Amino acid sequence: MIEVNITPDMMAKAHQMSLEMGTLRNSISKGAGNMIGFLGELIYNSVVEGDHTNTFDYDLILDTGETVDVKSKKTSVKPLPHYDCTVAGLNTKQDCDHYGFTRIRNDMSVGWVLGHIPKKSFYEKAKLWKAGEEDPSNGYTTRTDCYSLAISELKPLN
């Protein structure tokens, strides 16, 4: 896990991107998560130094030509290895090579690049949670179908 301080430039860029995007159809948070999502993309890219493209299918193109879709969550604490990384069931058709995962502190001062996993491996290892199911490990009830995998199952970034 790599801790990244969020700079004023990152905040300004994420804010502008969020305004340009607006609210996406089927957004779980009705657009409120855009800043978290864009900050996640920016901190992830600050580590991998790819081409930030921000398409529906992926967010980054690496020097190898592989694509990464970055998934982010907000948090009040530093993430622990047993915390989940999640992909909404609506996003399973995205055409990317890898998923990259981040967590952003609620005050948006710092974020963590948690790691990555090839898309195919993610779905082979992840647990499917149906909408309305409660995860007994944390008491969270899913609002929509989603796939979850522990941070400890990700490959770290070098």
C-alpha cells in the first residue's frame, strides 16, 4: 500500500473533472462520489505515471499499453488488509485489463494506492454480493449487486 498526499493541484483538477462529468446514469451516490473517484485516479496515476484518459472502459493506459480502471472508496481510517475492494455489478462489462484500487480519506488530505489485479483474476477470486445482502464481517448491506475482494488479494505496485 502506498500513501499519497493529495495536493491542491490534484484537488483542483479532480473538482474540474467532477464538474465536467456531472451525474452519471445509475450512479450509486448520485454524483457525490465523483471527487473521490477522480482523486483516486490522480493518486494512482501519480504512482504508475500512465496516460490519464478517463474513458467509460478505463482511466489509465500504462507504458505497456495495458489499461487500468481505478476504483475508489472514501474512508475515515488507514485501510487494513482485510478491507474490501469493490466493483459494482453494473461495471463488469468495462473493457480494461486491470482494476486498480484506492482509498481516499474523508477530508481528502491523503489517499492510499492499494494495489491492482487483472480483471479476469478479480472475478475469479471476488465474492458476489446481491443487492440487499448484508456482509456479516462489517454489517454493510449492499445497495446494488457488487463483487468484493480483500485488499490482501491485490498485487502491490512496485
